[in-house]
Amino acid sequence: MPMVDDKNGHPLHVKRPSENEFLHTNVKHTGIVHSSFSFESLQESANYLLDRISTRPKIGIICGSGLGPITDTLTQKQCFPYEDIPHFPSSTVKGHVGQMVFGYLHGVPVMCMQGRFHYYEGYPLWKCAMPVRVMKLVGVSHLIVTNAAGGLNPNYNVGDIMLMKDHVNLMGFAGNNPLQGPNDDRFGPRFPPMNRAYNKQLLAACDKVVNEMGIQDIVHKGVYTCLGGPNYETVAELKVLKILGVDAVGMSTVHEVITARHCEMKVVAFSLITNMCVDDYEDHMEANHNEVMEVSERMKGLLKEFVSRIVAYIKEELNVDDATK
């Protein structure tokens, strides 16, 4: 047992909490920061939703900055503000409504996060990703993740779409991971593999959608990375990322994908390129969030159709009957 001194200089024995106790530890009394919500706490969040929805969603969709209008496509919608869901944090970012939306898309029950949580808002990564585990407990097996990102690949243009074939978890390199802390085997294994983070069959379905829509000229496959933010990157940082093979840069998604794969969800993800990264000291352009919102607004119609068609392909894989008939 570790030894500490009391106020009189005498040694004290301090009992180390068990793994289960650690999940419920009160910071006020112990000084130990929570590593994650317990399985039971997340089940409370899921049960709150399950008790109030008429659907049983199989597909989850995370809507990135400015991409919330994807939920306009849903029928028989039910909306739940994050602040009403037990244990949920609140989204503080412009362009993120901050609610869980249920409904039908192509006859498939879906569950959408209209607004997500970010590390730069002050939330630890496990809390940013906790809604993914709630999705799993509600019944979601397939996850579509969207984000707005800066294009680093010189072949990309603003308004392009990058299907994520892989990611570089730079925050994980620094020891910051959503799975950090005690593992709960009810969600997944202690050491989950990530070499197949993005499902090949779903990426193939996206290829079919791209061809059907005739948007081959604006769609790419590339590597994404998540940085902590909220500042945009320096020129030197972007040059390093280029050397690492990164094609697009954002402030989300990676920890959500890691959490989803940990609990055996099938994942497909894409970035809307809303600005080009400035990796030249002579270029005096500056990235800004208003540009992100403007490009997202301009592309929302195409993105809604794109996501809808992906859902239609997943529906075939799930063999889901049209519940709206």
C-alpha cells in the first residue's frame, strides 16, 4: 500500500480502490479522477431513451460541424436534448444542436447524434466517446461518422468528401485514449485491434453510392487525424502531418471510432473538406469556423442524399423490413 503523511507528519495507509470502485470513485473524497462511466451508468442513459422511443435503431449516425441537417431526412422523428439524458455532457460548439434524434431513414430505424463532444471543450476523450457506448446499448450495430475537416492533401478541394480508409491517432501516441482506465469486458477486450477500423464492405458500398450519384470527381479515400484543438495548426505542424501521410485534419472522430470498434460496431466515416490547410509560410490565408459552417450549408443537400444512400445499402446487409409500410 502507498504511504502518505498526515498533517502531523505521521505515515498513513491508503487503500487503493478496486477496479469496480474506481469507476464509481468520488473525486471530492479521494482525489481520483473518474476514468469512465460504469456500465450501469451507461445502461441508465440507454434505458432512458429505450423507455421513450418507438423505434429500435440498428444504425447510428454522428453529425459533424454543420452536418446536423442530415436529420431533416428522418421521418417519425423523436428528439432528446442531451441535457435531458442521464449522464450526458452538453455540446457547446456553434453548429452543433446538441440532441439525440431517432427516426426512420429508408425504412431503417436510426439514431443520430446531432452535435458531438470535443476534447477542446474540456471533456476527457472517454466522455467525448461515451454516446457511442450508449448507442451500442440501445441496439446500434453500424455507425456512420461524419465530420468537417481541413484538407491537407493538395489534390483535395473545399467541398470534397474524403472517405476515411484509416486514421493516425496522434493523441493516442501521447497516451490519451478513450479506452484508458479499467476495461469492462461487457463492452469489449482490453486490447482491441484497429487494423480494420473502417469496414471494407461499407467502404465498397460507399463506392457504389459515389458512382450512382456521379460524384467521383469530388470523392477521395484518405487518412484522417484528430488533434486536440481548439486552435488550428501551425505550418510546421502541418508539414509534419504531411510526412506522416495524413490527408485531412480535424478535432473529432478518432476516439469515437476506437470506442465503436471496441464494442464491435461496423464503422464507416467520411470528412467534408471545409477548408484547405495552410502549409506554406507565404500563404496568408487563415482557417476559421465560419468557413466551415458556410461550406457545410452549401453541401448539405448532397450530403443528406449521400448518407441516405449509404443507409439504404446497410439496410440490405441487415435485411431490415421497411418498418414504415
